Amino acid sequence: MFLQGLSADPSPTKMVTKIIFTLATLLSYTNAEYIPPGPVYPCPKDSTTTLLYPCVCEKGSDTGLYIKCENTGLAVLSVGLGNIAGLGLPIERLLLKECKISNLFGPLFHRSTIRVMEIVDTPIKTIDQYAFAGVNRTLQELYMTNTKIEEFPKDAFMILGNLSVLSIDGHKMTKLSKDIFAGSEAAGKLERLHLSNGLLTEFPPETFQVLKKLKKLDLHGNKLVTLKRAQFKGLRDTEVLDLSYNSLTKLDGSHIGDLSKLGWCNASHNQLGEIPRGMFARNTVIKVVHLDNNKLKKLDTNSFRGMRFLRRLYLQDNQISDIGRGTFSAVTRIGTVDLARNKITKVDFQMFQAVKYAEVINLAENNITIIEKQAFTDLYQAVVNISHNALSTIESGAFQNCHNMTLLDVSHNQLSVISPGAFDENSYAYTLQMAHNHFTDFSQIPIQNMSGIQVLNASYNKIESVQKQAFPKLYELHTVDLSHNNISQIFNAVFQNLFSLRVGAEAGVPQAVRTAHGGPLAQQHQPDLQRRVPEPVLFEKQAFPKLYELHTVDLSHNNISQIFNAVFQNLFSLRVGAEAGVPQAVRTAHGGPLAQQHQPDLQRRVPEPVLFEKQAFPKLYELHTVDLSHNNISQIFNAVFQNLFSLSYQQVLNASYNKIESVQKQAFPKLYELHTVDLSHNNISQIFNAVFQNLFSLRVGAEAGVPQAVRTAHGGPLAQQHQPDLQRRVPEPVLFEKQAFPKLYELHTVDLSHNNISQIFNAVFQNLFSLRVGAEAGVPQAVRTAHGGPLAQQHQPDLQRRVPEPVLFEKQAFPKLYELHTVDLSHNNISQIFNAVFQNLFSLSYQQVLNASYNKIESVQKQAFPKLYELHTVDLSHNNISQIFNAVFQNLFSLSYQQVLNASYNKIESVQKQAFPKLYELHTVDLSHNNISQIFNAVFQNLFSLSYQQVLNASYNKIESVQKQAFPKLYELHTVDLSHNNISQIFNAVFQNLFSLSYQQVLNASYNKIESVQKQAFPKLYELHTVDLSHNNISQIFNAVFQNLFSLSYQQVLNASYNKIESVQKQAFPKLYELHTVDLSHNNISQIFNAVFQNLFSLRFLNLSHNSLEAIKPATFGTIPTILELDLSHNLLKDVSRGSLAKLVSARLIDLRFNQLQKLFQIPISLGELNVAYNNLTEIKANTWPTMNALLRLNLSSNMLADSLTSDSFSSLLTLQALDLSNNGLTKPPWEALSTLSSLQYLYVQVNT
């Protein structure tokens, strides 16, 4: 019946089909995701975290909580840990850091469950016998770092039956007794013991005898000088021993013989003078020995006898000068031998004969002069470092059967020739370092048998030539560095056998290529950061054979004068930083050799003009960068680059810093991927029409954005003189022709700055459909002068753009450019912007900027800015504008992301009412540094959203008054800067419409001439948090003047410093719930009415320094529970009444320097620092300080205490860490007074007698 209810057809087959379909449909909507569960013991929720005080829970885990307690005392700590235990939560790790505990005692851990405990930077001197009661069954690891323990706390550790790790790092123990672990429950569990960085000088052999399971013993950083016989008796299972950084003078088998399982021993940084016979003979399984930084002088065959498993031996930084023959024959399994920085003079016969498993042999920085025959034999994949020696001779057969050495480094030596038989037919290195030697001929380096060599570095030698057979068939060699030599000749096909030459290849480093003229280069090698050769050289066609993998050719800093056609035709994979991108010149079609003088420069210089020949670059399918900068190229022939099919990843052609005078129409063929053309710093006077028409992808930093000039329609060539400059300079005026830029769909950047352009024809840019970033109009120095007067001839040097005569915009200068977003016309002499000149710039849409700063604009007419929907930044600063006409900006509908109007540094005298129309998004108006004397009513009323960092800056003007309606309803304006004006009065309610002065809301009226602030000056400003009235002439703050500042809420500051205020009246500060900083310093205040600050519920910083206060009475401050810092320095205080400051229960710092106090006052119990320097104190009486106090720093310097201090002067200052008694007339150290300061760390008593 049920099945029939589902379907009228009772067929089982159809029913099953329907059920399967239904399930498949439901499963398609199921989205299962595994969410891992949290830890078993998470940190308590916020509601219970106060129970942990003074501790914090860093994280939870499956085994317990990670608790940190910092800068607290024993009593408070006990409460916090007790509450954690009360919640039933185990502690995985407890960190006690910088706590104020000198004696660890009491029931601190009695209820806790702790596995790991760390006590760091806590001055513990003693530990009570039962201090660890309660955690004795759970504590497994105990770390004590930087304590003051003077005696090993054996009683406290005796009950720790589960302890496996004990570390006391940084202590004051000088000796250990023999029974420190006698009867201890920890003796049967302890595996790692660290007693490091202390003062231990000795300990009996029985000290660690009972630690049968100890695996590691660390005694480094102590004062041990001698060890006793059987010093480590009973430690048969110990595997690691660290005795480094002591003063041991002797270590032999009698000391460490009982350590039968010792595998790692560190005795470095001691005073050991020798390795005695059989030193480690009984430590038969030792693998690693550190004996570096000692005073060892020699090694012999007995030094390492019995150490057949030794793998690492570190002997660097000793005084070893003698190594006996066969010294290492007993350690045949050795992997590392480090003998660097010793006094070895030679590598002796068979010194490293039997070390066939060696991985590293380091002999660097010795005095080695010779490597004798068979010094290195049977090495495999080893690194051999003999650099930084005085090596001059490598004898024949020095390296025998040394297969596949990973690195052989003999750099920084005095090698001038190596014997041809130094390396036998089986010996070679993957990397051979021969740099910084004295080779003069490349054939002096024997690489004939090095079939597996991959990298050869012979730079910084004196090599003069590379002969034809210099490189045999080396199939793996891919990098050859011959830079910084004196090479004058490289024979044809010299590299033809280097089948894998590809990265940083030799051709990319030598100083020159064979001269076809046969003239050798000058002998003198000039020092330079790069490669220099003083005579002109040429490329011969066969210089580079078929090298299929070579991709980088660097021939920079040479004097190449000619590159023959197709010289690079066999470099099939040339692609990165290709040669054409680096050599100094290309073959001169005029035949004139380059001048002989080579000018020093970090770049490439050749003094005579040169030309490109058409076939200089053959079909190079992968070449993407051609750098021909810093040459004297004078002409680029048509189609010279036609075979560079893929200039396809970072496709760049750089011909800057040459003497190119013209770019012909067919100079650039169809290069589909070329996107950057740099022709800057040339002498271009003419660019033919459509010269760039085949560069289909020209888009970034395009040529038009870099050359110095564009074809002059008047036909006048540019001046011959090329002026040096950081930018591009051409001394004569030039013009744009209409067809200079063809249809370039991807070109987005045109830079024509630093030229003398005097005219831009209409629609010159009309075919640049994608011009959008840093567009040309944003950089050229001038735009066509409607007056027809050419610009002056003189070109002024400047890092920016300068043209000496005023110029104008013509209406059609900018055609319909849909993507142009940045127009930079700064640093010109524009005097007028015609109406609607920018009307076709439809989308100035991402970082849309119009910059016309640093010109000579005198006025901006009403229609200067048409409907530009996306323009957000208009910069008219640094001009001569004297007036902003009404509604001049009315069409800038969206000044919408960082919308800025900058009219600073002009000569504006007034801003009319309708100057700013309805600009819904404008948020920053900068009118600073003008001559404005008055802000008219409602002048800003249409700026509806001054909404993200909304700023009105009218500083540095001549404003004398701000009228009531100057600021209309501006809902988002948050910063008003009226500083540095001549304002003498703030009218009532002048700011009443600034509803949200909401994130860093600032009103700055400093540096004016304000004499009074009336009661209603600040209306209901709910979000204003900073009021700066400093540096005025205010003499009085009227009652309730600040009553409407309801939320002075994020860094809420009131600054009335540097005025002439004489008193602070009772109602000066109403209930301001968020005001936390009040600065009334540098006034003439002599009276503060009682409880004047009591309504400042969040006051934390109060500055009353540099006033004329004479006394502080009990009711002056009353109870201000929130104040943290009080500055009363530089007043005339003679008396602070008892209890007048005691109620500042949260105070951390009170500064009373430079007053006239004769006695101290009652301090708040929470005070951390008190500064009463430069007063007239003569004594400190008993009971001056409260019994409970937290004072850490006390400055009593420059008073008159003399020798009046007694044992009661500081008796209650148990936490004091720093005390300054300098310049007090003391005649003797006040030891009696200081005896009670148990926590004192810093004492200053200078300038006493």
C-alpha cells in the first residue's frame, strides 16, 4: 500500500529508479566539510580570564594550557594559579617571567598540575624545600634562566620524582657538593642536565654518579680550569658532553674515560694547548669533536688513535702549524675536517690520503704556500677550500683520483701557473674557483682533463688572451667568468667546444673580443667596478660558434668599435640581457674608429658616433632585451631590428644616452611584442610620421615617453650641444606633427618631459586609444602657445620640467581619449587654461589626476573644467592664482576616491560664496599658504561630503576672523586647520554645523592671536577629539567652554600650551568622559581651583609644567582614579601637602623636577617612577614611603641630601630597581641606607665628593 501511495504504477523497476533519482538529487545539495575540533583544554572565556590575573593564557592544547605570568609578586601569583587549579585545568607550560621573587616558598603550586615550568629573568636566590609540593608528580621539565641561585637547591629538587630535564642557565653557583642528588627521587629519571653560564669552578667526581640515565650533561659557560681524575664517574650512558666556554687547560682520557657511550664532545673556546695521546681512546663510539678556538699547536698520528667512528672534526681557530704525515689515517670515516684560520704552511705529502669519505676539507685562511704531491687522493664529491692563503705552487700529482669534487676553491692566492699534471685524468671539480690570483694566460689553468666541470671562475686575474684551444670538449661547462682581466684577444671559435654554455657565459664577462684590425689593447688595466679595456676592438663574424644554450652575453664596459653582420647568428637561444643590450657600440658604417680615450663611468661610453648596420642582428627568435645605451650611436638604419621576432618577455629596446639625431620611418619593423622603447637622452630633432606604426604592442614606457624631442614642423634642427642632466634635455624648441603617433592600440604612457616643445598640434594624440597612465599631456614642458610666441631659447637646468615663457592650451589639444587618466602639466609657464580644454577626457577614471602645479596661472575661468565625471584630484598649487571664480569646479561631479583640490601656495585673497559648487565627494580642500583674510559665510556649503580623511586646510594665511556661518552643515568634515593665521577671536557656535569632526577629528587653531575662547565657541561636536589652541594669547578659559565636546574618544587631546593662562577655574572642564590628555604647560598658571579636574573621568596625562604654581593642596586634584602621568616640573612648588597626591591611585609617573621642595610627600602606592631632581631636599625621614608600594625608579639627583641618609630612608622600597643620588654632596657611600634595597640594580652617585 505504501508503494502504491508513491506511484500509481506498482512496477518495482520504476519504483527503484525513482528512489535512486531522488537520492541523487538530494546528495547534489549536500556539502560536507570536516571541521577539526578545538583543543581538549581551551583557554577560559573572556568572562573568566580575570580569575587568571596576573597571568594570561597564551593558548590551549590537548594536554593543558600555556600560561604566562609576568612582572608580578608571589602573593598575587598564588591567587592566579590557585584560580586555574580551581577550574580543574592542567597546565602544559607555565612561564614565570621577570617576577619579583627572591625566595620561592609557600603553597604556590600545591593545587596545580604542571608538566613544564620555565622561570626566566627572575632574581630567585633560594627555593624552599616544599616549594614544588603538588607538582612533584607531574613536573617533567624545569628551566631556570638568569636567576641568582648561589647554592644548588637539592632539597627542593629531591621530591621531583618525574623530572627528566633540569636546566639552570645563568646562575651564581661556584661549586657543587657530592650529594646534590643523593637520595633524590629525580636521580632515576633525569636524562638532561644543564648547569651553564655560571660561576662553577669545581665539583667532586661523585657529584653526578647517581644519575644512571643521564644522556646529556651541559656545563658550558662556567669557570672550570682543571678536571679531576674520573671526573664523570658513573655516567656510562651519557652521550653528549659540553665543556665549551670554560678555561680548561688540559683534557685527556683520565678525565672522560668513564663516558663509554660518548658520541658528541664540545671542548671549544677553552685554553687547551695539546691533544694528548689517546685522548678519546676509551670513547670508542665518538662521532663529533669540537676543539676549535683553543691553543693547539700540532697534530700527529697519535692525536686521533682509536676514534674509528669519527665523522666531524672541528679544529679551526687554533695555532696549528705542524700536521704530521698520516695524521688522519686513523679516522678513515671522517666527513668534515675544519682547519681554517690556523698557521699551516703546506699541505704535506699524503696528508689527506686515506680520507675517502671526506665531504668538507677546509684549509682556508692559513699560510699555505705549497700543495705537495699526492696531498689529496681518492676524494669523491668533496668540498676542498684552500682560499685566502699564500699558495703559489701546486705540484704535479697533487690531486690524484679525486672524482667529482663539488668545489675546489683556490681563490685569493698567489698562483701564476699550475703544473699541467697537478690534476690526473680522473680528478676534476664541478666548480673551480681560480679568482683573485695572478694568471696571465688562460692556458696556465689546467682544465684539459676536467670533463665534468660546470662552472669556471677565473675573474680578477691578469689574463691577456684566450687561445683557440683554451677550451677542450667540455660537455657540462655552462658558466665561464673571465671578468676583470686584461684580455685583448679571443681567437675565433674559442668557445665552439662548450656545448652547454648558457648562463653568465664567458662572452658575457670578458673585457674584449678579438680585434679584426689586429691592434692589441693597451696594456694598462684601469680599476673599475666593471670591465674596462682602453683600446677599440671589433667583433669578428665567427667569434661565437653554434652555442645552442647560450642565453646571456655581456660585453659592457669595453671599447668595441665594430660588430660585423650576423656575428650573433649562431646564438639560437640568446634571450636575456642579450649582447646587443650591453656592448658599447655597434659597427660604424662611416668607418671611423672610436676615439682612444676611454671615459670612466659606471655605464657604457664610447666617444665617437656609430651606426647600426641592417644585418647586425640576425634571426634571434628568443632575444627579448636589447640594451645599446651609453654609446655614441648617431643613426638607426631602417629595419635594423626586423629579425628580432620575439622581443616577448620584458621586451625592451634601450638606446638611451646616445647621439641619435633622427629615427627614420622604417626603423622599427613589425615587432609584435615590443612594448618598451627608450630613446631618452639623445639629440633627436626629428621623428618621421608613422615611425611607430608597426609596434602593435607598444604600451609601457613607450618611446614617445622618453625621447628628447619630436619632429619640428618648423624644420629647425636642435642645437648641437648635449647638456648633461639627470633627465632629458634638448636646447631648441620643437613641435609635434599631427601624425607623429599612428594608431597604437596598446600605448598607454607617453613621456615628453624635459624638452623645449613649443607647440602641440590639435588631435596629435587622437590615435592613442589606450593612453591612460602618465600620459604625455601629463609630462611635456609646454603646450602650443596660442599667442604664437616661441619659447625662449635658454633651457634652465632642473630636475623637473621648465619652459621659460608663458604658454596656453588650445581647445582641441586633447582629442577624445577615453582612457587617459593622468595629465601632468606641472613645472611649466602656463598662464591661462582656456575653457573646455579638457572636455574630451572622458575618463580621467583610476587615480584620475590633473596636475597643473608650479606654473604661472593667474586665474581659472568658469568653464576651464568641463564635465569630467571621474576626475578626483586637481592640483593648482604653486601658481599665481589670486581669485577662484564662482562655480569654476561645478562640472567635477566625482572628485570620488582621495578627492583632492589643492590650491595652496598661490596668492588667493578671498574665496567667494559660490567658488565650490555641489561636489558630492570632495574631501580635501587645501587653501594653505595664500593671502586669504576672510572666509565668507557658507562658502563651503556645497561640499556635502568632505567623507574620508576629510580635511579643510586654511593654514598659513592672513585670516583675522571666522564668521558664524563660515562652516555650513558639513556632515563628514573631520579636520579643520586654521593654524598660523591672525585670528584673534573664535565667535560663538562658529563650528556648530561640523557634525562629525569622526576619525582623528582635529580642530587646529594654534599659532594665532586668540585672546579668549567664549563659552559657546564649541557647540555640540560629538566626535571632536583634538583641540589645539597652543601658541596663542589666551589668558583665561571660561567656565564650561568645553562642555559640548561630548566625545574627545580616540587620542582625545586638549592642547592649550604656550599661552598666557593665569588660572584654571572650577567649571573650566565639564563632564568630558573621553578626554585623556590635557596640556596646559608653558603658561602663567598660579592657581588651580579645587577639584577642577574631577569631571575628567578618563584623564590619564596631565601636563602643568613650566607654570607658576607654588603649592599643591589636598583638594587640588582630589580623587582622579585614572591618571597615569602627572607633570608638575619647572614650577615654584615649595610644598606638597600630605595626602594631596596619594589619591592618584593609578599614577605611574610623577615629575617634580626643578621646583623648590624641601621635603618629600606621601606618594601613591601604585607609583612606579618619581622624579624630584633639582629641588632643595635635605633629608629623607623614616616612614616617608608607604609600607605597600611599587616604586621602581627614584631620582633624587641635584638636591642637598649630603650624608643625611640613614637605614630608615629607603626601608620600605622593596621593589626599587634604580636610584639616582648624583650631585648631592655625598662624602661617602651611603651603604647603611642602601642595605635595605634588596632589588636595586642601578645606582648613580656621580658628581659627589
